[in-house]
Amino acid sequence: MNRVYNFSAGPSMLPLEVLKKAQEELLCYGGSGMSVMEMSHRSSDFEAILHSAEASLRELMKIPDNYKVLFLQGGASTQFAAVPLNLLSEHKCADYIISGQFSKKAFTEAKKYGDVAVAASSAGASPTFSTVPETTRADFRPDADYVHICFNNTIYGTKFHYIPDTGNIPLVADMSSCILSEPVDVSRFGLIYAGAQKNVAPAGLTIVIVREDLIGKAMSETPAMLDYKLMADNDSMYNTPPCFCIYMAKLVFDWLLSIGGLEEMKRRNEKKASLLYDYLDSQKFYTATVDRKCRSMMNVVFTTASDELDKKFCAEAAAAGLKNLKGHRSVGGMRASIYNAMPYEGVVALVDFMKKFEMENPRLD
Amino acid sequence: MNRVYNFSAGPSMLPLEVLKKAQEELLCYGGSGMSVMEMSHRSSDFEAILHSAEASLRELMKIPDNYKVLFLQGGASTQFAAVPLNLLSEHKCADYIISGQFSKKAFTEAKKYGDVAVAASSAGASPTFSTVPETTRADFRPDADYVHICFNNTIYGTKFHYIPDTGNIPLVADMSSCILSEPVDVSRFGLIYAGAQKNVAPAGLTIVIVREDLIGKAMSETPAMLDYKLMADNDSMYNTPPCFCIYMAKLVFDWLLSIGGLEEMKRRNEKKASLLYDYLDSQKFYTATVDRKCRSMMNVVFTTASDELDKKFCAEAAAAGLKNLKGHRSVGGMRASIYNAMPYEGVVALVDFMKKFEMENPRLD
């Protein structure tokens, strides 16, 4: 077995300890005589896994008691519909901050269900979406049922460097690519959702953290499986949940607690991101195109002087065991996704490779 | 490791060979240097897994070329909404055959979206749902956009012993608890859907097989993730699919092909079910309550003379390594779910235990 450093934007690396534990238990979990994959979701063994996962997530994120934690399916893309279907409850209007492709998708989906407007956008930034919009309370309609943001923009390598002040309007955040990367004040949000496949578990699990007063007002045409109240009332077990993904999430939560929680995770993530950004800022062969104040700690976007050189970089990096560094097709260049499970040594190896590549490919200008 | 015989109704047993293969590859798939759980869904390795899974499923079920195969999330319960949202396209009316709790749930959900009626029901059978309704073409409204059935009723241990004749009206079948248990003529159905957690893969994957002419007419308020056209146009990769479940499904499909496909699977399932039903029919200590002509090959429901004895049976069976034999709370008694992955030896062990239990607990009458 020869493991690589996998810089994929998602699905992405899982902690090696977690994978080893899952491997060890794959044919027989504890004294159950069966794999977690074979377990009835109504069994006491699985219920213990589910409750432990929720308890650990609450501890890690210091989730207040008046928030429900839901373990769902369908990814963030399903939440793009579930959020308006559940939350467009009073004035049937909501405001969206556009900071990239996923917030645009969320906005387009929400338009099916009510009066949905763009409150601010960084689409016009040069290069496109290289920053996030600055907003003040005045940017939002006072009767908006909620304001929506995408907190970390995987494709563009940006992150909100501030939490928008929306006054009494609930703030809804897609945190798919930054959840659990650092502490966050959950009480500043009405609802947080995240696909699991970057920092939590294998693809197929979606986490929703929602303030209780926002539950129970879904539109009548809401599919049962998208109704937060039904999911909350049934402890995420209205139907069979994605049991194995929830088990993997539990192992990841336990790993995070074992290393010291989100403060320690933030310290490690800052150390990894600083190593890479400091190097990028110290030379001229590579360019980090993102507005400095909103650089993502998870997704680091950079380019060389030409598309051909970018291509050569990705191919040679892959051959050296540094995989999936190609930038998103809409942006080009390179993207190093350095989520929680990427070890510091992986970023060291990347920076070493970048230095070597520069030496071997001197600029002609 | 001491594996048990797990008679759970779902999630349920997976073939031991499949689990062992998954365990072996869990830290490193082929030469990729990573787990399938960590793989970008856009990588060539994962795309090969997805395409292989679809090709094997098409081969196993002999799926005609004019049907799309979709690998989705959300379980059958999500399809309860997706089916009417996509298929109530012309007359906005559909007919449901009620044969148990899941068909009732599907019916209730569909009522949100159109003129949905009960064409036939076995709710009144004694005991409840111990049979499936007989229907003729005259039972269905000529302008129905589709007719819906639940082909195997997990809770009650019944199965449709015939395919309803709906004329030109597309027949939609929930096959969650019988898919791949025997050959089925796909061309008789407009749409087949199934949660994976019984005969296919761990919970978190839903398979939809849909005739192409039924796609592309979804209602405007359909969430993107429930729109068959969007899913088909994007090869089930509109967003990140449940990659690991798809990989497990591929391993299960390959296992089915390796043993000889669905004809051989049917032979094995008949042998298992006959052993159990023949024993039940040969004695008087246990009662098989289901109408003989529609006995399920997957879920075998039986009782002793009293609730206390049922309880004792389940407890002692569990202690003997025969797990999860308790019947559904709405039915009581016992239920032995003997899906594809349950070996013949498991049913032999169950029948041996049943004989021993009868000897130890003689009837007093």
C-alpha cells in the first residue's frame, strides 16, 4: 500500500487513523457479529452510533440546545431546495449573497419557491469571484425570511472573512467546504448545512444544524424527506439514514476531539495554509489570485504563467504522488484543497515540489 | 471475528466476499493510493466504477436500451415524492394499489401533487395486509398518468404474484425489498425504484430505472435533485453521488454475475424460502399467516401461539447467533428476512433452531 497526498476538492482525504479503524471493524463491529453496513438502523448498536455522532458534533461546535442536528441525504444541492421550502414561511422572500457557482446554484433553485433577490455579488470581481462581497445590514430587505451565503467557496478559494450582520433576519450558511475547520459561533446563524464529503465523511451524508424556531413551517408541497420538522421529530430516522456515512462521521468527530477539538484543528489548518500562502507570497513564479483578506484556509488557488505550464505542473505533481491539483474547469490553474485530514507533511511535500518545479522550469521573461 | 446470521429487514447482510474485498481495498483502491471514500467523483477511477456498476446492473436485469439507470440518494421515501413530481405530467392523476405501509406512505405523499386515488387495497384482509389485491385493467382510470405498486411488502411478507395489467398506463414499482432476487421483465414497467439497503449495498443509495419517454416532464416546483431529467443528463453526477455505496453496489453486482446472474440467484432464493415455508407448513407450533399465493421469498413472517412465546423465541434465537428475527411492531411475531446475501446455511440453522425451540416449549393444548 502506497498512499498519496490527495488534494481533491471533495470527496477528499480522511484521517488515516479513521480509515484504519473502519477497516478493522468492517466485517464485525464490536461484539455485534456484523458490519455497520449490515446493521438495522433500529438496532441498539446503530442508535448508539447515531447518538454518539450527534453528541460529539454538539461538543465540537458548541451547538446551543435550541438547535437541532439532522443527518440527511442528498448533499448541499438538496438543501438548495429544502432551505426555501422550509424557511420562506412568512413573507416568502429571501436575499442571497453571491460569491461563486454554488451560491448561484442555491439562488437559482430558491427562485422556484418565492421572491428571491441578490443582495450582493462578487461576480464582477476580477478575476471572477476572486473576492467575497462586503455587506451591511442595509443590503438586506427588512422583510426577508432569511439571508443565504456560501461561507467557503471551494472553486475560487475564497472564504467569508466576516459574518454578515443581518440583524434579526436568520442567516443561512452553506459550510460544505469549511465545516469543522475552525470554531464558529453557531448562534450567529439560523441554519448551517454541509455536505459531508470534504471534512466529515464519505459522500452521501448532509449535516443540517437548524434553530428550532425555524422548524415546522414548511410549504405544503415540500417532499416529506425535505421537511426539517419530520426529520427532527424522527431523530433523522424517518426512513433508513445513510448509516455507514454516519458511522464514519462519528469516527471523524472522535478523532477531532482526540486531537483537541476545533481550536487545535484551526491551529493546524492555519499552519498548513500559512506555509503555502507564505511561499506563494515570497516568489513570482506562481500567482495567488485571490483577494488576500478572504483567502480560504481549505482551498488554495494559484497559477503559473501559462496554461501549458499549469498542465505540466499537475502532471508532474501527480507523478510525484501529489494528486488532484488541477483547478476547477471554470477557473483553471491549480487548486490545493488542504482539508482537515491533509497532514502538514503533505503541504511540505507540495511546497518542496513547487520549488523544484520552478527551478526546472525557469521563466523566460 | 464471530459473524452471526442476520435476519434484519434492512439494512441487512452483504455477501461476505464483498465485505472482504471492500476491507482489503479500504485504504488503497488499486494503484490509486487512496480509499474509494476519498476519491473525487470526477476522477477516472471513480467514473470507471460508476460505469461498471451501471453496465453490470443492465446485464443482470437485462434492462432495455430505452431505460435510464440512475444512482440517487434519499431512499424510496424520496421517490414517493419524485415519482408524482416527474410523472404527473399529463392528466395530473395517478392510481395506487395499497398492499402495506410503504404503499400507503407513497400514496399519501403523492396526494400533495395531484389527483391520486386508491385503485385497490388489501388493508381489509385478515390479518391486515396478509395478501395483495387482485386487479384487472378495469380497476385503473384510463387517464391515469401512472399506476403505483409496492412489489414486495417487507413488513407483511407478501409479494405480488403477478404483474398488474395496466394497459398503456406506465406501471411504477417500488422494488426495494426484492430487486435482484430473481429475473423481472423490466419492459413491463415504466419505472422501477429501490433503496439499496436490502439486496444491493449499504443504506444511502437509491436505484431508479426509468423509461426515457417518461423523463423531462417534471413539474416546475420539482427540486433539482428530484428531477429525473437533470439526473439522467448528468449521468447521476449533477452533484457528488454516494460514491462508496455505488462502489459497494458494483461489488455486489459483480458477485451476482459471478454466481450465474439472477436465474441462479432465484434458484438459491427459492431453495432457502422453500426450506422455511415447507417446514412451517409441516407442523402446527408455528403459523405462517400470509396468503400462500403471494408469500414473499425475501421476508418470511410467522408466529407462535402467544406474544410471550414469540418474545422468548427471538431472545433465545439471538443468543444462538440468529439475530433480528423480531417482526415489525405493526405485525408482531417473527420475520426472517432472507435476502440474497443470506446463505442457505443460515436458513438451515434457523429451521434447526425452530425445531429445537418447539421441543423445549411443548404446546399445552
